[in-house]
Amino acid sequence: MEETIGFLLIWITIKLFFWGCIYFTGLALVIIISFGTLKPDLLSRLESGRVSKKQRGFRVFVRDGKKYLGAWGVSVVGLLFWIAVITAVIVL
């Protein structure tokens, strides 16, 4: 039982680190690639810590006159970047 709990905690930690790196890479890339015209949507925008129902998935949307890319879209950009980097390292 203790082995299962330990494995679960390690798996959750690795998964959070993995998706955190992907999201923050995508966040930086979206700002750089779009020259600041497209803003990345945040994972949680409410002060209570709850995820807002206004969040969009992969699409680009306008809020308060600014264009945003959904949080999942930001993560996909980060994931594609790391896949390209790993592929380039393996091929070269």
C-alpha cells in the first residue's frame, strides 16, 4: 500500500512539473512569436483560485479588446516546441 502511495505521489509530481514546463514555455513563446499582440490566457484568473468559466480551450478570443490564446492552446505551443527540440537533437 505504501509503495502505491509513494508511486502515486512521484507520478503526480512529475506530471505537474512536465505540464508546468510545457505551459510556461508556451506562455513565453506566444508572447515572443506574436510580438505581444496575442496574450496567453492564464490557467486561473479568479482571486478565489477557481478556474473561470470564461476560459477558452484552444481558440483565439477577444476579451476587453485584447486577443487571447486559450490555456490549452498555450500548452500545445509549448509541447510542439519541446517535441521539435527533442527531434532536432536526435536527428542532428
